[in-house]
Amino acid sequence: MKNLFVSLHVVFLLCGISLSHCASINETSNEEDIFEEVLWAKIVSMPADKRLSVGIVLSGGGARGFAHTGVLDILEKNHFPIDMISGTSMGAVIGGLYASGMGVERIWKFASEADTKNVSKDFKGFSFLELLIKNKLISPKYITAFVNDNLGGKKFSELKIPFACVSMDFCTGEKIIFTRGALSLAVRASVNLPGMFEPIKYRHRYLVDGGVVDFLPVDAARHLGAKWILSSWVESDNNVLPRNVFSSLLQVIDIRGKILAQKSAARSDFIIKPDVKDIKVADFNKCYEAGNKGLIEAKKNIKKAKRKYIADSLPFVWRFF
């Protein structure tokens, strides 16, 4: 870190920024904080093609995924660049809403109202015996209505921020990255839990939840052109033995997702991991709680994230000035 701030001194000289000017920003700050504050403002004000483009990656996780709302809130308040977004499952829902131009405040409102939207009924309003008797998977009524009401009619090409979400072809196991076409169909496919919800037919494919094949879709953000990745990754607590078939299915998906996410995390430049292990996939009465935990964790880590982005951006700063 010492080398970073030695470089910052030189950069400031090149930029024509004097120490006395920096000190006028906040007389109580130490020298390193002042340098960081000024250089951060310089970097984020640069044209997007002159700095490291930032991809925000949002993992799956069901109700736990509402933690991404708190993470986005802190990033936005700190003017952290959000040049593109990728998401899987609930990360696709939150990411799709934000990329469409919906403000964080409104997404927070969804978090506080999630339980009254009856989304949890898609997960809890049936028994395994019913599935056996009907001999067919269910179509999630409330999730579909929520996605269609808020994202219906929108196309990827119309989004405020470039966005990608991930699904899986249930017949081949192939990862499908959506970056064009109807947004609501792509998001619905990404959140379509396998083994419970009926696969979505799309052209010649049958699509299910992308968490099975790419829980933390770093590659999707790279596909959009992101040069620097900040991942918001929510994990579950798999130390509790499941009590029924449904819980067992969810735990298998969580374990598989964790293994995949660990590999993706290694390709991230910075990771924020909200502590939401005590919240279950279908605990939609705890979405606001999950969001607050995301807010707390992002607030704790935002300074580190900014410093990492500054350090990685220095070669671009040299070139620009």
C-alpha cells in the first residue's frame, strides 16, 4: 500500500494538484486519505473507455439475494462506477431491476413488501405428495407475476446499464448467457428452480435456474466487456441437516453453487460477502433483513474496494494524463 501512495504523489504532480489544495478538502484527514479522496474523484470522472470498466456480479441465493440491494445502495452512494451488471437467479432479478433504471429506493420497497407479494407461496404452497400425485412440476405463479409486472415489455437493448443473466439448458447442462431479447423471459429462466418449477421453453431449449451451472456469473460480466469485477456473493449454512425432500433439493443446489462460486470468486477483483447464512432460500419475510446485512457488509468494505480499484487503475491514470 505504501508503494501505491508513492505513485499517487507522482500522479498528483502530473495532474497539477497541490498538497495544499488537497488539504483544503478535509483538514482533519490524514495525507493518505486526502490523496485517495482526490484521486478517486479524478478516476471516476474519467470517460468510461479511459478507465477500468466495472462489472458488478450478483450471485443467486433466493431471499438471501436481497442482500445485493444493500450492496448496490452503498456502491451508488459512494459513486462507485457501475458500468455493467450480471446476475444469476435472485441476483438476476435484483440486477435486472437496477439495470432497467429502477432506483435502489424502490428495490428496497420490494424487499420490505416481499412477504405480502406471496412469492413464498411458490415455494411453500404445496407438498411433495402433491407433486407425486399430479406427476408434473409446477409453474411459479407469484414469481412470474412479479417479474412480468416489473420487467415485462422491456428488452435488453433498452436497459440503462448493460446487463447479462444466466440460465441452464435442462437437457444439455449448457450455460446460457442472456444479453439480448425479452428481459422478463431471461430473468424468469434464471430464477426457475430445477426439480420444482417447470422448465421454460425457449426456442429449442428448456431452461432452469442458472445457479446450477454459474452461481456467481463473473464470466457473464466479462462477456459484456467488464475489465474489473466486484462480486456480491451470498452463501447458505449447509451445516444443518435437511428435514424433507424440498430442503434436500435446495441444499444440493446450494452446495453445488458454493463450489462453482469459489472458482468464480478467484476471477473477481473484489468480493463482498454479506453474512446471510441464517436466512433460507424461501424466507421472503426476511428480505429486508437480508438487504440490511448487505448494506452493513458493503459499508465495512467500501473503502477497501475503492483502494483496490484505485491501485488497479493506476496504469490507466498514467495513460490518461
